[in-house]
Amino acid sequence: GFLENVITHDIFRKGNCTVGFIDKHPELFKLAQIRDRGTKTLLYLADVTVNGHPDVKVKDPNRRFRIPQVPAYSRITPFPEGTKNKLQQMGRDDFARWLRQEKPVYFTDTTYRDAHQSLLATRVRTKDIMAVAEGYARNNPQLFSMEVWGGATFDVSMRFLHECPWRRLQQIRQAMPNLLLQMLFRGANGVGYSAYPENLIAKFIEKSWENGIDIFRIFDSLNWVDAMAPSIRFVREYTDALAQAAISYTGDILNKDNRKYTLQYYVDLAKRLEDAGAHMLAVKDMAGLLKPQAASLLISTLREAVQLPIVLHTHDTSSVQAATYLKAIEAGVNVVDGAIASLSGLTSQPNLNALVAILDGHERSRPMNLASLNEYSNYWEDVREYYYPFESDMKAGTAQIYENEIPGGQYSNLRQQAESLGLGTQLETIKKNYAVVNQLFGDIVKVTPSSKVVGDMALFMTANGLTKEDVLDETRNFAFPASVTGFFRGDLGVPYGGFPEKLQRIVLKGEQPLKGKPNEHLPPVDFDSDFAKFQLKYPQAEFLDYLSYHMFPKVFDEYYHHTMIYGNVEAIPTPAFFYGLKLGEEMLVTLSKGKTIIVKLLYVQKADESGMCTVVFELNGYTRRVQVRDHS
Ligand code: BTN
Ligand code: 3PY
Ligand code: ZN
């Protein structure tokens, strides 16, 4: 019907509008805002419909989507108690001790973070998560935790989805009050790709906790304990959350030729992380290199070396990592990471549903509601279709992973990256060069961001047809990628065993490397004066946005301006978000609680001589026209 707003209000029109008017009639301003947000949404839809989505490189016009079925749940009964309640009742130290001695093995569900990061280039939108989050928490309170935030999701949600990452966290927190929520935190690199000032890391941890994080999985891309220790300390000092320190696993402890990443190397790391104050220890097998027999040895040895509960994370790139979990479970691991069936496997985590099924009858089995997990898998199977442009073309597991050691999250991205550089046909060479670069760099731990450096160098060598010998030829003068120069300068710290000196000299061309921790040289952020400056530039933004800005200044700037033009695009259903509307197609958009608009695409006019194109919609039954530039 007709929306009354300020301009049409009687008092306003008669000129009797005094200062008190706004206070007495806030609803009128709200309505004006809703209408305005409706226009912004139409503008977005018009733009995507006319010009396509910049992130969707190949659109299949014939694709039809099934309607994902949200499994039923009771909204009114109290939430069944879960691990979050337990943490609140026990406090974190007792909770960690309790977990360590628990007989059953627990599961962390990575569906909302690592699974789609590793299968769909991190593109899963908040809306598709929120449709099932509450029901999932109510129906599956036996889970240990949900990994929902951090890693690449922070960057991608702003950069590609134009969403506020903090708002995603807040909504998930509200929907899942009974379960522990977990994030992946890159230590001194925060949720970014290089080191940040220490007081910014501290503030970020504090605010992440305030907004819902219960477990911080903290790692460093070179397994550098000194770089992880401050984050562990900040979790202890500024939050009531659990600091889960993660060792990134590389190489093969059972390989006789391996002199670097030995069992002793991991044991030493574990002890130092325990001493640094970690509440839990994770083995983070980001490339899926931990073989079953190695898991037996590693987990049982770590159980003896430290008193902490132990978590195992892997990627199923080889397709045999469920066997590794089984061995780890028999060696006493407390928690393993899995993903809902339809978003599991290959570069993602092993299949949670199947793990639950195969453990049935095992002495360490923790009963779960498998029928419910399978319903949620069906939901995600249909939702996954929305994201078809971001699928990798990997069809089966590969044993090549033991040679190239590419992390799951990077593996699935490499093809897209290669294609965007015109190297799409050279993927095999890129993967081979990845291993060559690893050896050139002295055999380093490869996980964000060190993995990105190795990847950049592999792409560089492939694009220029370079061999190992070419790179080490001191008479050549290459313009190495910026990330490679930064790496050898010490921007990410110093790898275990140091830098290979000759290559460091070649890359740095006389520049001196940094000494000490990478963020030691960065001046602290002056929150008071700097935030005031930020607000002058971004008047609609708040403190959490300011933290986003600090992690990714340019990405935040674009995100902010996108929001100013198109409003909050989070509410737009995913098919319309990526593919626009078809003629006659109708859609509901819930702009805020109880404020739903009905949008129908009526007509798209041809662009006029100035390149502008009129798109005609019906919005809540009224015809609305918006103009967008046709970029074709
Ligand atoms: C609008 O109504 O469309 C404008 C709202 C602006 C919100 C700003 S954009 C960046 C920042 N992140 C948020 O979640 N809110 C602010
Ligand atoms: C990340 O840092 O995003 C990772 O997933 C590393 O494995
Ligand atoms: Zn992972």
C-alpha cells in the first residue's frame, strides 16, 4: 500500500513541524529510509541484470536452481544445551581439562568457513548461512564447535560479497547461542596477508570475542611461535575465550629423508605453544599431507608431550584423509574437523556425516543426529548450485599433493588465478613450479600468507618460462613479485632454518632484511585520533568498520562506497545477487525484520545514445524505473 513519509505527513505539509516532530514520529523517517533502501536494491538488481556480476566470468543462461529445503526445527522451545553452555559453566581452564580427558571424540563443523573457502573460493553469502544456522544449532547440539569466521572470509565478504563481516558474526552468534563459535586467526597477520601493529591485533581479538568468538585458532604461516605468542596472550588477557594454538603440518614425519619437519620439530613446537599459554593445541594439516600412520605417531606423541586437548584439522585433497582421522581418533585426538557432506571432500574437510556413520559402534563414538546432518547436507547441495562459477574442476583426489604440498584453500583458487593471468592451460606447470619454489625457498611451511608467496613465485616462473637455474643466475635481473621481495625482506618473519642466502641476496638486490618480529617495526595505532579521522572520511561507519578498514583499507573503501550506492545487499537472494532477474521474475527481499519488499522485473529498455538503460520493476505493486549505465 501507500507508504506515508515525512513529506506527505499532514503536520509537515501544513508547516507546523517543530523540533519535537522527529521524536514524536520516528516511524515516518524509518519509512523514508526503507523506501530509499528499496531504491538502492533496485539499482543493484538493475545493474546486475544489465551488466552481469563482475565476479561471474562465465554465466550459464540455462541453469535452473532447485529451491533449497530448510530442515524443520522448533523456534519456541529453549535451545538444547551445548558446548557453549559448558564453557560458561566451567570456565575455560576447567573446560580444557574436561575436554582433554573426554572419552568420545568431538567434531568441529567447518561448513561456514573452511569448507566453502576451499571449494567455492569463499563465496558463500551470509543469507544462505543464516537460513539454516538456528535450526542447525538446535538440531545438532552435540557438535564441539562451528568454525564460522576468519581466514579468508573477512576479506572476501567485503571484497566480493559487499557484506559486513562483523554483521555476519553477530547474526551467527545470535542464531547459535548454545554452540562454541570458532575463528581462524593468522596471528600477527590477523585476518590479512601481512603483519599488523600489535595493538591492532589485540583490539581485533577483543572485538571478535565481544561479537561472538569463543575459540581463536591461532597460527603463524612459518610456525613462528614468537609471532603467535602475543595473540595467545591477548586472548587470555582481553577475553574469556579459548586460545587454540595451531601447528601447521608440513612434509612427512615418516619420511626417512626428512631432516627438517621431524616428529621432534612438532613436539618442540607443541611444548612452546603450551608454555605460551594455549588452552588447546591444533594440528593444522592445511594441505592434507598427514598420512594415517603418521597421524598415529604424531597424535600419540603430542598427547604425551603436552597436557592440552588436541584437535586435528585436515583437507581431503588426496581423498584418503578419513583414514587419517580414524588413526588419530585411535591415538587419542579430542576433536576432528569435518564439513557437512555436500560441502566436504577434495580440497575441503572430510565428510562429517560419513565420519559420524563410520564411528557408530566405535568405543570413542559420540552419537550425533545423522538423519538431521543428512537433511542439512541436502540443503547445502542445492545452495551449492548457486555458486557454480566458483567451483574448481577437480573431479577426484590426487596423490600429487604429496609432491606439491599446496594448501586446500589455495589449490581451488589456483585455477582461477592462473586463468586471470592467461596461464589457464599451464596449471600442471604451475603445480610443478610450486614444488620447485618451495625447494628454492628452503622448504618452508606453506599456509596463508607464506603459501601465497610461493604461489606468486610459481606463477611468475611459469609466466616467464623460468627454471630453478634461471632464478639462481646472478647475472639476470628479474623484477620479482612484490610478495616475494617482502618475504625475503622478512615481512612474514624468518622461516625455520633461515632464508637460503644466495636467493635472498638475489631477490633483495642489496636491500637489508628486517631483524626481529615483522610487526616490531610497525608503529602502534593511535585509536582515538585515528578513529576520528576515519569517521570524517566514512561518516556512516562505526568502530568495527574501522577495524575492517585497518585490515583492508582499499577493500573497505570500495565496500563502503558500494554500500552507499546499493545499500545493504545482504538481503538479496543469491541467484539474483549473482545473475540478476529474468523478465517477469518475482522475488522477496527482507530489508530488515518485518520489512519485506516484493520486486518483479517488468522490462529492460535498450540503452539510449548516452549509454543509459532504463529498467522497469514492480515494487510492492507499484511501477518503478531505475537507470543504470550499460557497460556492454
Ligand atoms: C544505507 O542505508 O544504505 C547506508 C548505510 C551505511 C552503512 C555503513 S556502510 C559501512 C559500514 N558498515 C556497516 O555495516 N554500516 C556502515
Ligand atoms: C587461511 O588462512 O585462510 C587458511 O585457511 C589457512 O589454511
Ligand atoms: Zn584448512
